[in-house]
Amino acid sequence: MNELKPCPFCGGEADVMDNSNEQVSYRAFGYGTRGYPTWYRCYCKNCGSVGATARIEKDCQNNTTYERWAKEQAIDMWNRRSK
């Protein structure tokens, strides 16, 4: 997995967040009601700047969820906008 670059605005440390703590329905993903993320995005711990959202896709034919791919995609999108 790629390492997160510093924030392009303030140079602060970046991190990855997901929505696994939100109380939303995950029935479309076949998981039940909570505890599994449906998206990832990166943010700056210092200034709060937020990167683009990478949604987790599910292939219903193969019953495969592309969670790792979505996390890597969020990191790649953040790193592209860094200095």
C-alpha cells in the first residue's frame, strides 16, 4: 500500500477514515446493519482538509468486495493532489 503524503495545504499528517461507525444500512453489501465501511477517504489531522471519496464496490456475481482496492484508491487520490 502507498504511504500517505503530507497535506498539500498545511503540510500536516494525513490519515485514512471510513464510515464503519455510521449507523446506516449495509444490506446492499450483504453485511447486515453496521460495522463494515462502504467508503474511504483521506484527511489532514491538522487542518481537516478532506480528499476524494473512494466507494467500496461489490461484485454480486462473484460475491467479492473490493475494500482494499478502495482504500488504496483513496490514498492514490490524496497523493495526487499533494505537493
